[in-house]
Amino acid sequence: MQFSELPLDKSILKAVKEERFQTPTLVQEKVIPVILEKKNVIVAAQTGTGKTAAFALPIIQLLISKEEETGKRKKRIKAVVVTPTRELAIQIEENFKSFTKYTDLKTTAVFGGVSLDPQKEILKEGVDILIATPGRLIDLQMREAINLNFIEIFVLDEADLMLDMGFINDVKKIEKMCPMKKQTLLFSATMPDKIVDLAKSTLKNPVKIEINPEETTAKNIGQLVYKLPKKNKTDLCLHLLRNTINGRILIFRRTKFGVDKLEQTLNKNNYNVLSIHGDKTQIIRNKAIENFKDSKGSILIATDVAARGIDISNVDAIINFDIPNVPETYVHRIGRTGRAGKSGIAFSFCSPDEDAYLHQIEEILQKTIKVIDDHPYPLTPPKKVKVQPNTISKNKKGRKSEASKKNKKRWY
């Protein structure tokens, strides 16, 4: 299927073509027609599968069609996309603006960490599509700077991440601010029980669409595992960077401390390294991402939460320095490379305490990941301790050893 085969307006197709989109991804192919039928949807799909365009394109089409039917072009918020982080809000806004460049629709994003006043001024001028983080949206509503009474389409993006970040109650408040009669679209990488409960309370008769990880793990992404002692992970990382891995590299670590520690080590070894995690300010994180995109740094080290949803193209390799304890997270990570038909490769460092995590990943992928044994830091089996028989040891001349003489107790 080509985008030109979808029932999209010529203005949208022209913008899509300029973005060099030709063939819809699996999630786009399955989701776009259902949204165009004005049905509620629940979509389970991993990062890197093209989810943003899967909801952005049909939303634009529905709003264009509504304006053509009614002839009304009054600027008021008709669609709202709630997303957990500032980075995601900015990226979604960029996507909407790219796809609406040949339409009259206006898009803006609101998020925390910056002054309210400029955002309030833009909202006064009128917008059709609003992308917002939960906290900032509620702030604007409380200040009567925003009106959600005319919402026709309500989107929850990265719902499971919003759960992890403690935003679910805010999301429920926002949903109640919108009209009862609306189309609701829920997108989530995973479906924990609380997200299922949220979906049941906010969506009526939704169409459920699930994109399986084995379907979205691109065939052009090579996957390799290196089994080694945990203490040698940094050494192996340096070895591979010197001898094997080239280009733009994204390294994932489980903790903020781990990110900082690895960044310091790689910088000391003359690598141009950038990093992002939750303790860094929004300005620093944005700057690091922009510098990485602009090739001002060849290596970006990140935690999963900080990097979730960030759209970085042309990543040549992924390093899973720590094996994630949630298998879907592995799929998110490696989905950062091998995009737009390009090849990529994912290297995973697995210490013995992470074997169970690796097994879970292979189960969800329904495949065994190739293990590389030929490296400087392999796992070595523990040395067998030879147990001496419980007999009196003798020296070469057959006499009792001095030790046995000393240890022998006198009975008389």
C-alpha cells in the first residue's frame, strides 16, 4: 500500500510526499482507516513504528472534511493530544505542522518549564490542534486561558509512560474537561492493568489494534548479544567503540547514575559524548538532543524515560549497556535504529544476573538473539575445587606430613 491509496486530501498527500513518506508503516496502515471512520481506538505499538503519523494524518483529514462540510473556519481547539513530556510535545507539534503546511489548520504545543504568557497569547489567536503535557494543560484551564468545550478528537499518547510518570489522575481530569461526545484515541507501548482500566472508563466500544513486537522489529536491524561479567561492561564498550561500532550511537543505561558514570569514562577516553536523564534540566536535555541530531556529538547516553518517544533519525547503532527488565523496552530501544528503510544494529551486554531478562526478550520476539563469544571479556566457568580425600597425607618418602603430626591429638 502507498499513502496515495489512503483517502487523504491532496494537501495532506503533498506534504507527506515532501516528508519522503511513501509506504505506510504497519501501524499506519491498520490505524488510519479506522480513525477516518470516526471510531474510538486503542493502539498497542512500540516506539519507532510511526504512531504519530498514524493519528496525525487522519485527524487532519477529519478536521479538513468537517470545515468543508460546514463552511466554518472559526479558530477553536477541535483536537487535543496529551503527551507526557516536553520533548514529545515538541516533536508531535513538528509533525502536525509539517503535515498541515498546505492547509488552514493551526497547531501549537504547550508544556511546562517555560513562561505561561507566550503560550496564552498564541491560544488567544486561536488554534485548531493543541498538543499538551498534562500539568501545563491543567494550569491553562485553571487560568481560563483554554477552552476544551469544542473538542472533537481526544488523543492520549504514550499512555503507559504517563502512568509511570504519575500523570494518570491529571489525564482523567483533562478527559472530563472535554465533551462527552468525542472520538478518543489511546496509544500505548504496553498495556498494564491501570491503562486497561483507564481505557474502559474513557473509551466506548473501541477498536483494539495491537502491533506485535516481532512484526515491528525491523528485519534490517541486526541484533547481537555479548555475555560477560558485569564488571567488564565498560571495558567491552570501549573495545567495541574502538574496533567495531562506528557512526551515530545511542547507548541505553538503566539509571541516571549509570548514565553519568559512563559519560565521564567515555569523555576521558576522548569520545564526544552527550547525555540525557531526568535530573538534567529541560534546556540541557533539549540542547543535548539537538547537538546529537546535528552531529555535534557522536554518542548519546540516555535512560529509557528520558529518551522515550524522541525522534532521532540516522542512528547507526544501539548499545543496550544494561539489559532492560521489561521486554517491550528492548523493542523500543532497538527501534531507534534501522528507520526509513536503512540498516542498523543493536548490541546488548548481558551479565549473568540479566539472563532472565534476555530470555523474556527472546520470548516476546519469538527468536533467539545471536550470542557473540569472540570478545576479550567472555564469561569463564568457575574453577572446580579439587576435594582431597579424608586420608592422612604423606610426603614423597611415605612419612606422615608435619601438618598431620601437629593436628593429630594424643589419646594418652
